[in-house]
Amino acid sequence: MTAPVARPRIRIVLVDDSEVVRMGLRSLLGIDPTLEIVGEAGNVATGVSTCLRLRPDVALLDIRLPDGTGFDVCRQILKELPNVRVLILTSVADDTLVDEAIRAGAHGYLLKEIDSRGLVSAIHDVAAGKSILDPAVTARVMQFVRSGAGADNALASLSPQEKRVLALIAEGKTNKEVAAQLGLSDKTVKNYLSTVFEKLHVSRRAEAAVIYTQQKR
């Protein structure tokens, strides 16, 4: 009888300006046999070079860094390594930052208050191709959206093509990437998004992405 083949561990690079936080994450994630911390950095420049050199499966990024932001790291590494999955881990729950994270191409946004089990689960989900938003962030955005216009079953108002565009936006793709994947022009994608925002009664990509993620579950 053939023994089961062990799955390769998920390779992770940590980027956080706090050495204490990095040590804590190393200790926390290091005990899980399915994960491997292959590198770490405390700023944008080192974070980018470390990711480009080590080519991790997942980059775990803080937002506030001495020489920029985690969004800068995200954009630069995805430009060179589009298959890397990016997970923002921050102490800040802010709708504008969630929106910027999605625009930068991040595949997840978590708060540092998350417990160890939740973090490990989120890393696995992101590595598997899913998009993750912290429940607290999701609740904030959904409350904002519903207070303005009632989002229940909002997707039903979208055309099939509008849903396809929104699905790709929810994955963190830029307008240009959506256009290339669907065979559309950048202007057409922009027009579709304007219509989607109007139908969903939102003004930000993050809000639209949350509605899509929640109602597709």
C-alpha cells in the first residue's frame, strides 16, 4: 500500500516593522507543521527584495512601515511575482485602507486581534486562492452599506457581465487585469464598475467586494 504523499508546506514571508510582532508570529506559526516562515523584513525595501528572492506562497504584510506601506510592498511584489498571495495583517480597521488594500491587489485583510487558529486558517484559505476579510472589517463595511441602501440580494440587479467584472474586482484585480481577462477595454471595465457601484449603492471597490463576497457564500 502506497503511503500518502505529504503536501508541501506553505512558505511565508513576514513584513512588519516590529521585531516583537515578527517574533510572535514566528513562534505562533512555527508550531504548525503545514506552515514555514522562510524570511522576514522590517521595511518596504527589504520586504520586496526578500519576497523576490525567496518567492513565498504567502506574504504577510503590515501596513505601516518606516519607508512606506505594506501596499507598496504588495504592488511591487505582485508586479514581478503575480502568483504570490498577499495577506494584510494590521491593527487598523479602516474602510479606506481596506479599499486601498484591494486596489493594491491584496488577497486578504486581517486585524491583529485575530486568534492563532483564525490566522492559520486564513493563511490556508488565501494560499488556496480564496479572498479573506476580517469579520470585524466585513461587519463595518456591511453596516455602512446597509445603512445607506439595503444590500440584501443586491447582486440580483447585476447583469451576468457586471457580475463577472465584480467577481474579478473582489479577487483584487485591477481594471487593466479585468479588461485583459474578459477581453474588454479599460474604459469598458470602468463603465461596468460605475454601473455596478450605482446598482449596489456604493462608492468604493472594497464595499462592492464585501457585498459580493458575503452574498456568494
